[in-house]
Amino acid sequence: MHSFRRDRPTHSKTKTKSQTHNVLSPYLWLVVLGCTTAVLASTTTSIQAQSENRLRQEEQQLIQEYALPKAPSRPPVYRPQQRVTAPATAPRRSRSSQPQRGAQQPAPQAPSRPPATARSVPPRPQPAATATTPRSRPESSPKATTVAANAVPPSQYVMEFNRSPVVGNRFRLQGIYSEGRLGFTRPRGWQVQSVKALIRFQHSPALFANRSNLTLRVNGTSVGSVPLNRKQSQIGSVLFDIPPNLIQNFNELTVVAQQHNSATCSEADQTLWTEILPDSKLIFNYTPQPVPINLSRYPYPFFDELSLEPNQIAYLLPQQMSETWLTAAARFQTSLGRLAEFRPIDTSLVESVDAVGGQRLVIIGTPEEQPALRELDLPFAIAGNQVLDGNQDPLPEDVGVLMVTTTKESGVPVLVATGNGSDGVTKAVQALVQSQNRKIATGQGMIVSQVTEAPTPGLRQWPRYLPENNSFALKDLATSNNQPFEDVTVRGSAAPPIEFDFRALPSDRFNRGNSMTLRYSYGPQVNPRTSAVEVLLDGVFIGGERLTSEQGEVRKTLNVNLPENLITPTSKIQVAFRLHSKEAPDRCGGVVADQQLSGTVHADTSFRLNRETSVQIPDLKLLQAGFPFTAPQDLSSTAIVLPDAPSQTDLLTMLEFSERMGRLSQAESVALQVYTAESFPMQEQGNHHLVGIGTREQFPFPEVFQAGSFFLSDVFSRSWGGGTVQALPDEDGVIKQIISPWNRDRVVLALSAQTDNGLERVRQILDKDPWFFQLQKDTVLISSNQQDPAAYDPEGYELKFLQSSPQRRIENTSLLSKASRLLQEHWYLLPLGILGIAVVLYGITQAYLKRITVEDKK
């Protein structure tokens, strides 16, 4: 190609001068021109070919295409287990026929009369066709009956109301018209056959039965009603049928009480009440559906955000513990914490595939570290402790492999992150941790040859907190769905307040001069004499004004001062419209109509803050927001250090702490590092916030228990305030934070105890929100008389808080601000300072007067 007609131009130069002027010379020039054009084209083509080859080589170096194995004939399928019995909280199976008939009436006619008995009337686990078909299709044919008889009985799940923190032990409806709401989800893989709501209630004996009733709504649709006619506050129960087609992924169940104590006119007083008993429940009959497993659907089925039960994750322990496995497992658990947010996760460790029960199995490590990989049906072959590509060649050590499959015996979903080297395993896990790489995941197996490293965010770039700039608008804040805040309108005289998070960074210190400019509008028909708008910060009134226009305002502003001492990392601002109609109320105090009343908060509402960076460490209260370990939010400044031979309790505590930091942070990637005491580089001690995990004998940083006035020592002894005791046994857990001995701007957090049982209590505190968000001071002693207390049991744990070390302030402020803070914190120095200045000025004045007197005498 490169030598195409290259001899033509050279040959033409040998002709004589006379020959160049003959008749054929134009043709020769055309030939020369053509050859030159051909050479140029050939050269251009060659350059393009070389460029394409170079780009292809660079692309191959970037993507590293490898031969893939033959695609599996059918994808792995996860078959959820059948629930043949309800949980321990399920209602009794026995029931009378009369309540069943009353409960299974069609929704419009259900409120005709109450059940004949007040006891629980749950349905038996039975096929969906026999439970619903006779009621919806009374003319069902014998063929349909035969199909129903041969069908697999559906599983049953019972969800009691008291499982929700919103309900707890009290679900009270008060007033003439009152609503109570309860949210629930429908897990993926459920084909719902029937849903029933067993509502147990108790109401005031003063209610007038002919005008009082209880109505159940699901996603805004009424499914039945029952009169409130029980005498002497007897407990009543009613079973509502909920049409399965109303059930969505996210659902809202609303209980509405219309309550009157008079046949003609009811006054809103304390006698109008109805209690929904906390043992009311939803009963689901469903058929589990087989689910093909594909990486494009990740994190499902390994994590289901719609699950009604805690998601269960099991990690297969490697044959030999390595820093790669520890870091990869911690990062993966951190990413699960970010996906879960407030949803619970139960994490466990297993030593073999056969030990997995109902959990989802995660296998991390090379084939040499995880020999169990050979027992699984994987799309990539494994031979000689190496993962092979489609040509049966070993993959490079820096290439990761992700695979999904199921166990052969129980069909448990298995997620595999492997490779032929530590770099490959790390890449495989990072492909799932980083959301940008996770978006392109698909198939049953995937080679990860390149992972783009996400940049480390700034120390003050916290997505769910206030922006870095001191001036910003409401639209710069994010809603609970991580969407920009938009205009919000509420209606009615009893409209709920418009609420949004106003979470300050843990390191923020606010000075005077913080303000909010509320931009709002309201509709006509409001009574300006009795209507107002109010602004509240964490329930504390901070500003408001009366609505003055009868025609309504298109746009209005209200300047509100934000008290500096009220803004915290958990703050919320509420804007409440107190709207009343111009129409005269009836004689009972009710309003004829109120939906024409409206108020709107606009997204261009602005804020101006006067803040600086100033924080005192150590302080475990800051840990409630993850600080300082989540600064920056990718956890790149945090390192976890375990004993050289970590126990299962050590590993579970590491995973629990990683999960908690994931729930408290939001970033594109996870850069958390985990070491053992032997592998931890000494030069990195001052560069990270350190988290030490382990019992006292194997704790990697013994300096922690030698600092401050509280420390643990051998033979189960502990010291505090100069006193020393020995406990037998010492089952308490200890959480302690100190300033790092290697860097005064860093901290060391100790998660420790004298025994594994004590360390297990530390893990449980990290796991349970009601207890974790009580942490304060710098040392916490955790004791319990129960093995695994319930999360909302007030007697489950006993926490003792100690301040054993002096605090140090880390700040980035001006000298004037430091002086101002010093005077605010030590106000008693102000009179002494004034007195000292007065004495100095008096001395100077006396010296000056004496000098003048001496000069006058001269």
C-alpha cells in the first residue's frame, strides 16, 4: 500500500527536454499528478491507519478486552423461600365464621355492622384462590377450582403496627376528624394474592354511634368502614379486605376517625378519641416469584429497599485474612449502609457455603483465598487457583471479576468479587461501590479492567447538609429524595407545616447575624384578622407575621433572624400557615369549607449565615454525624486497625462501624482503609483518624487506655478518677475517643472491652439507632443484662458517659473571633480584665502626673 506507483515520478525525470514538449506531455503531467495524488492519499491513509491502530491500542489498554466464556444457557434464578407459617407475632388461627363474613364484605358495604366478637380474627394460611375467588367470582367454573386445588399454597406474612416507630405503643386519633398514617412496602418478588388489615380499636364511651365511624384507606382509596358503637370502651376488631391491585411498592395506610358526641352538634373536646391498638396488623398472602439474577439489577436481590424484614448479608471468611479482604469488605459494607440509609441490615460471617441460611452470600477474594468458588456454578472457569477467560487463559492480576450465581443446595443468591490478585479484587469491589461504575454493570459475569477513581470531595462538601457558601437559596437544599427543593403549597385551615432540613456541619460555629428571607404567597379568602405565617426552628418560634391582604398576595417576603445557638447538625425549619376562612363558622365551631385556603413557600427563599470553622475534640456527640471520620465524605481520612489475628467479633464490629459511617455519609466512592496491627504503616499514624477495634489484650493502640483519667488494664481492672477496681467478670463495652498522640488535629476512637461479650455490646450500640444517637462526652461504658436487647427497649442497655480527657479546639477563625469566643466562654474574665486595665491606666496616669509635678518644681 505504501509502495503504490512510487516509481512513476522518478522514471519521468529521465526523459529529455525535447520530449517534455511533445504532444504526449499533457498526459504525462496528468500521470504525474495522479501518481502524486495517489502517494498523498496513500500517506494519508497510512497516517490514519497508524492513528487508528494507536487509538485502538490505547483503547485496549484502557478497556483491556478479553475473551469471554460462553454465555450460560439460562441465568441463575433466585427462588425465595416459602413461608408456610407466619412469624411469632402472627395472630391465632382459630376464628368464628360470623366475624369473617362481616369482614369479607365488599368494601362499599363493609361498614354496615361491626363484628360480633371483639377478639382477634386472623385468616388461616390458605391458597389465594380459595381466599379471594369465591368473593370476587361467585360463578367460578369447576376448571378454576381444579387449578386452585393444585396450586402451591401462598406464603403468609404478618406485619404488626407496633413494629413501626411511628406507632410504638400508642396510635391515638383525637378530635372530630382525625387521621393516622402508616407506611409499608411490598417486597420485590412478591405476587400478592390477598391482603387483609386486622384493626383492633378502643374508643371513648361518649361517642355517638350513629355519627361516629372508623374508615380505612389504602393509597387514598377507602376499603371499608365500621361504626364506633362499642359500649364501656370495649375492645373491637374488624377485618378489612384490601384489593391486591391497590398494593404498590410504597404504600400508605390511613385510619380515619369521624367522632361525634352529640346527635346535632359536637364540640371538639377530650372525650373524642379512638385508640388503634398496637397489635393491629396487616396480613399478606403472597406467592414468591423466581427472580433471575443479573448485575444490572444490583443491589437486588442482595439488598432490597422494599423488604419488610432486615436485609441479611453473610460474608464468607477467607482461608487467610489479608488487608485486601478487610478493606474490600469494609468498603462494600459502607456502600450497603449508604443504600440502606435508615433500613436495618443483619450482617453475619460464615466459614462455608453450606452454613448459609436465609442470608445473601458475599464472597470476596482470590480463588486461593476462597476455595469455595470451585463449588459454585460460575460463568468464568477457575483452574489452578486462577480465574480463566474464554480462551482458558489466566486473567491478569490487576483485572477484577464480578459474578452472580446461586448455591446448588439452597439456591441462595451469591455475589462474587474476585480476581487473580489483590488489585483485581479491589477493582471488582470498587465497581460496585462507585455509583458511576455500578450503572454500567450487567450480565451474570463481568470483567472489570479499569475503574475510574472518583475525586476526593472537600472537607466541607457534605451533600445532605448546608452548602459551603454562606449565602444560598432554599432550592440549593435537597429533599429526602435528593431532589432540589421546589415551591410547596399547602391547603386548609389545619394544613401541616412545610418542613425542610437545615443541618449545619458539625464543625460549624455560628455567630450573630444569621438571617432567613422567607418568600411566600397565599390565596384569597383568608381572614386577615386571624391568619398568619410562622417560622419555627426545631419547634421553637423564631418569627412570623399576620396575613394582611383579603385578596391574597402574589409574592411577599419576611425577614427572620436565625438564632445562632439553635442551629445544629439535626436542625429542621418549619413554615406553618395558620389559615382561617372569611366565612363565618357554624354554631359548633366548625368551618364550612377550607380547601380554598392556600399558602406557598417559594424555592427562592434565601439564607445568609455568619459562621466559622470551630470544633472541640474529642467529643462522641460529633460521632452522631460521623465527624471527624466522614470529613471528607469518602472516608479517605479514616483508617480502621484490627488485631493481627482478628476474631469474628472484631470483624463484625469493623463491618458495623463501616456500615454506620456509610449511613452518615454520601459520596461517589469509598476510600476507607483497613489494616491489621502488623500491616499498619507507622508513618500513616498521623495522617488518618484512627479506629482501633479489639479486646484490651489485643488492642492495636494501647496508648488509648493510658490517656485521660479512665483506662483499662490487665486482670480485668479499670481506673477512673484515681480509683482502681477489679471486676469479675467485666462484660462492659467501652467506646473511648482521644486526641491522636501522633497528630493533635486527629483523633483515635477505641471500640474495645475486656471480653468478646463486651465488644459485642459495642457492636450492638453501633447497630441500633436509639442508642447510637445518645453518645456524648469522650468515654461510654456499656452494660446490659440481656443478650440481644430490642432496639426500643429502654431497659436494654445502660450507658455511662465520662469526660476523661481535656478537649482541644480546632478552628479556622480570625484573632478577633478568637478573643470574642474566649470572652463568651470565660465571661468571668471580663470584670477582671476591666479591673486590670483600670489599674494599668491609673498607674500610667499617676506616673504622668508625677512627672509633670517634678517638671513644674524645676
